[in-house]
Amino acid sequence: MEYNNEYNLDLYPKKLHWKEGDLTATRTTMWSGPGCHEGCQVIFYTDDDGKLVKVEGDPNSPFNQGRLCMRCLELPELVNHEERLRYPMKRAGKRGEDKWERVSWDEAYDIIEEKVRAFQEKDGPESIISMIGTGRNVSQVIAHNQYANFGGPDLTLCFLSGDSCMLPRTALCYVVMGNQWVADMSQFRPDRYENDPEWQIPECIVIWGTNPVVCNSDAFLGHWIVEAMKRGSELVTIDPQLTWIASKSKYWLRLRPGTDAALALGMMNVIIGEDLVDHDFIDKWTYGFEALAERVKDYPVEKVAEICWVEPELIVEAARFYAKAHPSTIQWGLAVDMSKIGTPTAHAIACLAGITGNIDNPGGNILIDQACGLEFGYNSGIEYLKEGMVEKRLGNSKYNLKKYGFTASSQSDAILEACETGLDEKGDPRPVNMLWIQSSNPITNMGQDAPRIYRAMEKVPFICVVDLFKTPFIVACADLVLPCAMSNERDCIRVWFDPVRSLTKCSSFYEAKEDEQIMIDLGHRLAPESWPEWVKEPRDYMNWRLQVGNCGFTMEELENDHAGMIYNDFRYYKYEKGLLRPDGQPGFMTPTGRYEFYISLFDSWGVDALPFYEEPPTSPVSTPELAEEYPLVLTTGKRSFEFFHSEWRQANTTSRELHPVPYFDIHPDTAAKYGVAEGQWTWIENQMGKCRQVARFNDTLDPRVISTEHGWWFPEQEAAEPSLFGVFDCNPNNLIPMCENGPSGYGAPIKCGMAKVYPCTPDNMRPEDQPTYQVTATNGYTHGPSHKSDEPSFYDQNNKGETSWHKPANTAF
Ligand SMILES: Nc1nc2c(c(=O)[nH]1)N[C@H]1C(S)=C(S)[C@@H](COP(=O)(O)OP(=O)(O)OC[C@H]3O[C@@H](n4cnc5c(=O)[nH]c(N)nc54)[C@H](O)[C@@H]3O)O[C@H]1N2
Ligand SMILES: Nc1nc2c(c(=O)[nH]1)N[C@H]1C(S)=C(S)[C@@H](COP(=O)(O)OP(=O)(O)OC[C@H]3O[C@@H](n4cnc5c(=O)[nH]c(N)nc54)[C@H](O)[C@@H]3O)O[C@H]1N2
Ligand code: SF4
Ligand SMILES: [Mo]
């Protein structure tokens, strides 16, 4: 493998450690805990006791060039927080009572070993399921642990309905192009921007359903866009609200949440209609253009404007601008995934990039892989799984994209149903005896219909959680809790896209262990045959995986000889050079060898092979009667600089000081209509349940749309039930269903529901009105099949056994 690692190191020593005054500086990567999708290079400063006291961005790093967000700058506050978990604990009272007994690591491992062996014996290893959070260096750990140590096949995001984070986009990309893409900001070479002889400044960058500077999502640093803007890139932003980046854009398309697919199809209608397509790319490298051209005729601009609430002229102008600019690129985000039609939406956007030929070109949308091609994700250790196990994955038999391996995970909603019913999606017995939850806090944040998840957990006999803090989920549901290490306490490598980066341990915290160490320790106990004798510590594990991956360097070489960062040899136009297919032929890794607008696999599965738009399950159009009661379109999960999901809520942090309460955005006219004042606590309610947040006026929103935050809990409140840190009080997931997925199994209406708002008043703010009390003490908000009452839910009634899929005849995809 060739590496390109020539970059300028002049501001700090080219060393791993050095002294500055009384402090020791360590060059490393910030990557979990706490979470972030990024992994910027940082200098951690520790004192003589090894305590982290200061963090700086590494100005030598081509990746982040010294920049840091507030969460990295404030890291010592969280790392040294008095509420951090220090020791393993086992439950001493009932679940929810918050009674714990400290145990040693050996005792904790004994408990796990005993449970795992008993469950394997009783119902097979498939009765043990592992679930994960996002953006933490846990995916390879949890996968390897699940497959090799526990032996079960099921692993996925922790009750995120429709696995609606990146996976809908990724799975779709794999069928269309056999790979995944990202906007090219010269990030895969150390010589950035104009120093890269091949990179071109994108003339147009489309920011689609992402807020890059705040979120830095999907391993893409928002600052890179700012750098491109400084060099002349102009932006088209597609977002219901005027974000900072939208305010700097040439065009801002304020669409109705959940209508992105219609917009992309309408833009293609313009581009194909006006013949602004790249004929050369289409003729040589794509499949199904004629069929796509036919399909987009169903989406004339006037109709799309009506669906999306965007002026038709703006759609036309933005489409022309995107198609005429060279190169043009699209940076997409979570909002693409978070509707029931997450995959068709991603499909429409992928077609847009394809018809304009902006694929794998400098400054376009480039095809990428993990650094060094290392398998450090959901497939880690899959080779240890016994034959026939993968096929047992929950959701596999129902969803072809899963069945045929387009993503290496089970379906979250199918796991929830198995927890509730003891059955798989075919109705065959599938008891869930144990959940292993590592880096997730599902009733607070990750899962939809949070009360339903809370209730389903009652049916799971043993739940073990590995975390940094005592979360509401731990108090309500866990039987055993293991404390884990944070970024400064880890030896690890990061491979989520180039460059490969090292994390070097410079402190420790009481008995907290690295996630890797827990996996290794369990491995030697539970599956010694799968573990080389010499792999005793995380550093050994990294070197083992680098060896297996044939990377040609060790962890120590990465740290000491390469300033903790090695770039792969990135190439453009890989499809022309035969670099995408195992047979070495030019083309894409798809059945036709082409970039498939018309997805030949979907065709063979008998489902719609072209992108399409469908109304969200509840909307002013699909459910007008419901809209009379819940008139506002609700999008959720607005991120802020201060928090990463449910993290950073601890008292006495700068985050909580700057952002003490949850806010939802509402247009001032709408607020006036419903009697809500700025800064007022307000109930947000729909047919599923309710939550409350503080009104923040935002006159950039369409008056018919509101936008909430997510992930709120209040560590300063009582832990034991019915208080449970106030976990359900402000949680928008009370209002969002589980199991309402698109026909691919991916996607869920998380950013396109409906709600009404009304002010919190003393009359409706009694203790018994609080959602946490209602859920924990009175069994409120019961919507799934786990109902204590047998009333069918709103969604059950409306589905009537069949779904409203685009092609109801065949729901296999
Ligand atoms: N600070 C911080 N950063 C984070 C996170 C965090 O919690 N905090 N979470 C991380 C995770 S896991 C993820 S997945 C990413 C997500 O980050 P992004 O991919 O950037 O997505 P969001 O921030 O959810 O939403 C982006 C924008 O979509 C808009 N939006 C809402 N509904 C719609 C819609 O229907 N269509 C369109 N086009 N736009 C819509 C919102 O107004 C928002 O400005 O962020 C990651 N980064
Ligand atoms: N309504 C609504 N809900 C959403 C979203 C939305 O937009 N709207 N976004 C969704 C999305 S995209 C995602 S990805 C999920 C994210 O959901 P998650 O990734 O599950 O995030 P959290 O729920 O905050 O739980 C993370 C937990 O992991 C712990 N942790 C942090 N670092 C580490 C580590 O290195 N190791 C271990 N073992 N633990 C660690 C933290 O202390 C915390 O308790 O939330 C989803 N929830
Ligand atoms: S993106 Fe921000 S929070 Fe994440 S690692 Fe980089 S500086 Fe830290
Ligand atoms: Mo996410």
C-alpha cells in the first residue's frame, strides 16, 4: 500500500509527547468518549498526576488545522466530572430504584460469563443482542465482542427506528454505486486545498439536510466548507430553517420537512428537461437514464413547489445553478435519512449527482472507504460467527437490503419487537435474554417512542450497559454497569475514513476501562480460541488488526513516525481506472458495472427501481383530519454546539451554563396564535404523547413548522423513579413512532411528524402532568403492541395490515 504523508510540521515538535512547563503534552486524537463524528487531532495537556487539564487543537494537523469546537476545549470538565462512573456496579434493588452495589471487575466478568453461558445454552447465542450508539470508537469493539465472544449475530444502533442515521444513505449508495460518497473538500490528502495539484474548488456546494458547522456529521468537518467558501464556492442550502450556512448561501430552499425526495425529483425534472445533464458520463458509466427521465416527468416544478412549500422559481434557479456549475458537489446529512422514505430520498439525490456527472471527480462527490481498507466497523470479527448465524439476524428475512448484506447490521425495530414478543419478524420464537448496550442511552435519546422502549426492557432478563455516566437508561433498565474510559484514557486507532489516526493514552480514571479492554478480557474468558494469547491490551489489539489488515505499519510507528496520522493514496476517477471492482475492470461495483439510476437489484426483487416521493405517514396532506388537531409540522433533533446527543447535560459544565434548558424553534406569528410567549415552557403534543420545551422565536421558519431539540435529561434531578432525571419530560421521541419504516427497513418519520403547542401553565404543570411521572408511575403513552391496554395505536389503525408503500404489491424491499 502506498502512503502519502508529506506535510509540514513546524509549529509543535514532531513527537508524541513533550513537556511544556509543568505539563506533559501528548499529540493524539479526540475520539470518544464523549462522542463526536469527527476525531480532530489535539494536544492533551496532563499534570504530574496524569489529570487532563487543557486541550488544544493541533495546528500541524492537515485535518482540523488547529481548530476545535467548544466541546473539545471544555473536555477536562467532562473527563474529570464528579458524576463520572468510577467502578463497576451491580443492581441492588429493583430496576428504577437506583440502588447499586460496587463490584470488582472480576466479579462483573463472572456475572457476565455466567449469564452468557446460561443464555447460550438455553436459547442459543442469538438470544444475546448488542446495541450501540453513534460516533464513538466502539463499533469495532462491540461487533467483535458480539460475534466472537457472545456468538450472536444481532448488532445495531440502539433502537433508532429504521436505523435512520447514515445507514439509509449508505445502503442506498452501495446499491447504486457499490460504494459511498462524500463532498470533496480535499480532505483525503495532507496537502489541502490549493496545495493539492488535482483538487478543484467546487463552484457549487449543495448543503442538503445537514448543518455542517454545528454538527460536523458523518466524519466531515464543517470548517472544510468554510474553507471552500473562502476560495469562492457558492452554496445552495436545503433546510427548513435559516442556519448560519444557509444565510451565507446563494440559494436557500426552505422546504417542508420530509419532502426532500420530491424536491430532488423536481430539480431533476428541470435539469433533464433543459438538457443540462452530463451526456458523456451518462452514456459511458450509468444505467437506466431513460427510465429516470420518464419518472421525473411525474414531478413538474409546479407540483413539487406545492408539495415542498418552496417557490417554483427558486427550485428552477437552484437546479440550473447546480447543474451548470463545474464541479458541483452535494454534502448531505441526517434529514435525508429521517423520513419513512429515507432510501428513496437518498436515491433521488444520488441520481442528481449522477446525471450531472459529479462522481469521483475533483471537487465533486468522491467515492471513499475506511482508512487503509481496514474493517473496523460492524463487520469486525464477523469471521468468528458460526455458520448460519448471519441469516438469523432480526429483520433479515423481511428486508432484502439486509438479507443480501448491503449493511452489516440487524434492524432496530425488529429487535424491539423481539424484546416485546419473544418472536422474530416471521413469527418464529426468538427470545431476547440479554442486551449488551455500549455507548447508548436509548430512552433519553436514541430510540423513538421512548416510553415503549422503556416498557419493552421489562421483558429482557439481563441488561448490561457500558457507559461514562449513570444515565436514565441505566437507572431504569440496567442490571450491571461498567465504567469506560474517555479519549485521553485510550490507546486506539481511528479509521472512519482517511486518514488513519492514533489515540494515545495519557491518563486514567479510577477503575474505568477502555471499551477495547473489556472486549479483550471477555474474549479470553468466553472464546479463548478466537483470541491470540498475546493480545492482552488495547494496543496489542490495534497491532493485531493492523497486521490482519496488511497495513504495513504498527500503532507505534503511526504514533512516533507519522505524528499520529497516515493518509492513504487517494485517487480520483477510480471507476475509470479499475479501482472499484475486485475483478480490476473499469466501472462500478454493481451488477451492471454502472452507476445505477435504475437499480437492477430492486428490479429483480420486484420493487420500484427508481426514486419516488411519498407523503410522511402523518402530514397535512396524508392525514388532514389529524392535522386539524395537530396542525404543525414537527422536525426534531436540532443540534447545538454544546451537546452531543444526551451528553454534556451534567451540572456545572460550560455547556449547561450556556444552554440550561431545551429549546424548540417556533415562528413568532405561530407562537402568538397559540398564546406562547418567547422563553415560555410549552407543551408539544400529538397522538403519540407529549413533551415540553422552551419557546425560542425563529422567524426564518415557515409558520407551519416547529423544530425541537433532543437528548435532554437533567442529571441534577433525582435518579430514582418516578423522577428518573426527568427523562421523558422534554423528550420529542415521546411523539414519534417505532416500527413505521420504509419498505427497505430503513428510514422513519423522525424529522417529519405533526404536533400542536400550548403554553405550560400551573394547571397543566402538576407533578402528575409530567411525562416522566405519567410513563413511569401510571403507564402512560402506550402505543406499541406492548400496550397494557389492547387499543390499537393510531399507526396500527391507519395501516390496516397493509402499508402505504409506493408499490403495495410487494413490500419485500
Ligand atoms: N453538536 C452536535 N453535533 C452532532 C450531533 C449532536 O448531537 N450534537 N449528532 C451527530 C449525529 S449522530 C448526527 S447523525 C449528525 C446529524 O447532523 P446533520 O447531518 O447535520 O443533521 P441535523 O443536525 O439533524 O439536521 C441538519 C439540518 O436539517 C434540517 N432539517 C430538519 N428537517 C429537515 C428535512 O426534512 N429536510 C431537510 N432538507 N432538512 C431538514 C435542520 O433544520 C438542520 O439544520 O450530527 C452529529 N453531530
Ligand atoms: N428525536 C430525535 N431523536 C434522535 C435524533 C434526532 O435527530 N431526533 N438523532 C438520532 C441519531 S442520528 C442518533 S445517531 C442517536 C444517537 O444516540 P446515541 O449515540 O445512543 O447517544 P446517547 O443517547 O447520547 O448515548 C450515548 C451514551 O454513550 C456514552 N458514551 C460516550 N462515549 C462513550 C464511549 O467511548 N464508550 C462507551 N461505552 N460509552 C460512551 C455516553 O455517556 C452516553 O450515555 O440519537 C438519535 N435520536
Ligand atoms: S469536530 Fe469539534 S468536538 Fe468533534 S473532535 Fe473536532 S473539535 Fe472536537
Ligand atoms: Mo446519528
